[in-house]
Amino acid sequence: MRGFTGFVEETVDSGAVELFVRHNATPQKPALLLLHGYPQTSAMWHLIAPFFAEDYHVICPDLRGYGRSEKPASQPDHSSYSKRAMAQDIVGVLDHFGYETSLVCGHDRGGRVAHRLGLDHPDRVRALTVLDIAPTREMYANTTEAFARAYWHWFFLILPSPQPERMIEADPRAFWLGKNTRQAGGGTPYHPDALEEYLSTFEDPDCIRATCEDYRAAASIDIDHDNADCGRKLAMPVLALWANQGAIGRCFDPLALWRLRADTVQGTVLDATHYMAEEIPDQIAELMLAFFKENG
């Protein structure tokens, strides 16, 4: 795929599940983890990864339940798709490549995994960038009609199994394109190869089930884990970037919410839709590079 020239693809045993990983095979350099969102795969980083390939070991996994990674069985409490479990997978990836610490960037669901990674394993994350999210618990707690209309899938996907699964399985490609096209302001800012990977992997009923479980976990056990933190904050520096054509800045105050959950936060709004990594990769990479050089 364009942008991943020089990268290799392999399956990594994270200790609990096997994850499909793209990386540029340069372990002598500092690690940079790039964690994708819903309903995408590691392919979403194909325009960002090249900016970092010379100076970093860029590691792009498919999260558990997504893409070509393993999709473990669901549990009644949704714990197999908690962000705690998904973050532990990422620790396993770092261990596999021999890294004690990493820089991390997460978009969408990947940002939520990165948030939990930083809370549960603060010694493994030197600096964190999040793209177009605010903290999950605070977003649910501050839900408005405008947010519910924009992020309707947050409330649809958490319905009890198998209702959303069966509805999506009726036409997975139409669901994917309808949801993502709407969040992209009516456009499709995806490279054809990336889009085909997204669509073909999402057609798997196990992927549909697993990604619904991701959202069910977010609305239940993930919030329990957040509440159990008793106010503990992210200790590493955080860079928050969000899209002016998305719902995050329109419905929330991202910096204020991240400052509730992290000690040191900076950030800005950018001219893009939710799928900003594929729309304005140059701007995002420039901001990330400066932030990581200052804080990494």
C-alpha cells in the first residue's frame, strides 16, 4: 500500500491475542505506536507513517477485533474488549519488539486505547497524541442531542447482541460507507487500497461482533475502570488535535476535558473532518513531530 514502502507485515503474539502489525523493521530507533480507530485498520496511517519512518520504529497494529487481528470471544461484562485488555495487547507488542517505552498516537478508538495504556502503564508511554477525541467517560456524561445525532453509532452499537450485528450484517459495506461518509462531511477521503481493506475486513461477521463489543465495553466496563482511577491523571504530556468539521469541538471543550484527565495538555483545532489523518497528514505529522521531539 502507498506509504508503507519498506514496511513489513507480521503477526505478533501479544500474550493474549495475535495482532496483525505493520512496521518499518528498524528496532534500533525509538518506537512510535500508531493506533487506528473504528471502523478502520492500521491502513489509515499510510500517509502519516512515512513522515516518521527515518527516525522512528513505526509500529501500526490492527487492534484486537479489527482488521486481520484476532477477535476473541465476547464476555458478558464485555471485558475481552475493554480498553484495559486492548492496552495490554499493545504492551505485548512493545515487549515483542524489545521496547520499554514508546511515543504513542491514537485516532478515535485507538486514542481511547492509548488513554488507558497511559493510565495503566505510564512507564511505557513517553508522550501521547490523540486525534479527534475527548475522554470517553466525559463524552458520555456530557451527551447532548447534537452529540447524539452526530455520534448516533455510539448508541446503536451498544444495543444488546445480536441486534446491531444482524442489522450491520445485512449489508456491511453500505453501513460502513454510510457511517463514514457522513462523518467525512459527505466525502470519501480514503485511498482506494485502504478503503478496500477497510471494507473487506469489516465484512467478517466476527469483526462486526468484535467492534460492537468495543463500543459496549466503552459504555460500561471502561467507565468502571475510569471511575476506579479515583482522579488519577495521565502523567505524560498530551497533544490533542481535533477537527473543526467534526463533533468533538462542536459539542465539547476538548482541552478542558483532557485537562481533567491529564497533567500536561496542549492542542489545537484543525481544518478537517473526523478522518483527519487521511485528509491533512502533512499538518498532523508536522505537529506530532514537533511535539514528540520536544517531549520524547
